[in-house]
Amino acid sequence: MAAGPRVLVRPAVGVLALQGDVVEHLRALRESGAEPAAVRRPDELDRVDGLVIPGGESTTMWKLIDVFGLAEQLRKRISGGMPVFGSCAGLIMLADRLPDPASGQQTLGGIDMAVRRNAFGRQVDSFERDLEVAGLDGPPYRAVFIRAPWVEGVGPSVEVLATDPGTSRIVAVRQGRALATSFHPELTPDRRIHQLFVDMVRDQA
Ligand code: GLN
């Protein structure tokens, strides 16, 4: 049978809603063609085709994941191939390795990378940068960084999507169905990163 026109279904994409910029991601996902849903409980996680882990504070987020009893199921779904996108603190949560964790801090893992928290230093708590991001058409991507982590090292199956031209540090990566950025696409009107992620979910769903 000949391939018909592409059906643009709205995949169900969750945002882990324990802490951080949840509302901004829900809006960005809706504007990018997904049906967004806040995820706080295991049954809510069961119902989504993909998940965003927002920016916020990774130490607090880990404590809440632990308190809400979500760690095991999150790890199972991520390792089982559910598409996942982490921004900033979310990138930290997806790191297989943290060289400088806070006391008791764990991550969910999923991307073969080492991530340093608060890496850009206090004097540049927050800044913007034009980035070339692999896979995005059009002009450079204007990225907002807030107490951002950077990626210090990646394994062979990780694709580097962007480096910061100021420091040459890795700030966007993809490994299979896991995508992560040091910056906050949810805080700017450019929807290309969320569209890329919604496409990844649609391809998988
Ligand atoms: N520095 C934060 C952390 O360690 C991340 C900052 C952010 O998400 N804006 O979790």
C-alpha cells in the first residue's frame, strides 16, 4: 500500500511536575503539537508517550522523586526507550555521571555523559547565547542559560548537538530517544527544540 499523507497526531507528552518550570514546558509542548500533561504519580507516568524533565533545582527534584516513589518507574521507562527531554536541571537528572553531586543526590540516568552542575560560575549566573544546534533548520538558536550545567564528557553513542561558542563546552546532546539541553527552550518563544522532541515522541508512539 502506498504511504498516505503523514498523520499529525498529538502525542501525549508529560512534564514531570514536582518542581521547576512546569507551566512553561506545558505551554511550549501544546504550541509544538503535543497533548501535554502534568506527571506527579505513577499512573500519570503510565499514560504518556514521552516525558519532559524541566529546569529547576536538581537536588530538590531528586528528593521529591524519592519522596513520591517515582525513581524506579522513571528509570524503567527511560531505559525502556520512552522519549525523554531534560532542560537544565532535567539534563542533570538524565546524566549517567555527576562528578560533583550534592550530598545524597542521585540522577535517573539515561545519557552516557558526565555533567557538572552550576558549571558556568556565579559571575555569569544567567546569560544568552546564539547557538548552532544540529538538526534545527533556520537561524541560530538563541539560548537562555540560568545557573547552567555543562556536559564534561560523553560516551561514543552520544551525539553532541551544540557547544557553547564562549567556552567550547557541550550544551546539547542526544542519545537515542533521550534529548538534553543545558539551556531553557521553555523560556523563549522559539519552539524548534520542543518541536524536535515532539517529533521524536511521534516517531516512537
Ligand atoms: N543549578 C541547577 C541544578 O543544579 C539547575 C539550574 C536550572 O535548572 N536553571 O539543578
